[in-house]
Amino acid sequence: MVLSRSTESLDRAETLPLYAEQGVEHVWLLDPIAKTLEARAYPESGRWREVRVYEGDVCVRVAPFDAIELPLAALSRPPKTG
């Protein structure tokens, strides 16, 4: 999920619990302005836990897609326009 300053608290307080109810086990919280990727997992304990926070110009391997390496800068880059 891409975080927005205007909806970040809503995403964390309301959207994450909805994802858990639907059986989602992994969530990436991407902040394109801060250029961070927060990986969270929903284990059997019933609470989201922070797995790791990545920041800067690094390449990451993050579950459940950890078979591929992704450049964090490319995930944080604004989309190209027309």
C-alpha cells in the first residue's frame, strides 16, 4: 500500500485490520516521499509485526516476493506522465 500523508493514520488503523480479517499475511507500506518500505507480517499471534524497514537507494528482497530483487528507488519514483 502506498502511504499518503493525508491517509497514513487511517491506513494503519483501519486498512491493516481489514487486510488481516481477509487473510492477508504480508503488507508493504511504501512511503514515496520518505523513500521507505516498511515490511509487515501477520503471524499466528494475531498482530501485525514489523519485519524490517528499508530506506534509501538499496535493492530489497521482501516476502512474499523475496525471490526477486527490487530497487527501492524504482518503487518510490513517481510515475512518468504523458
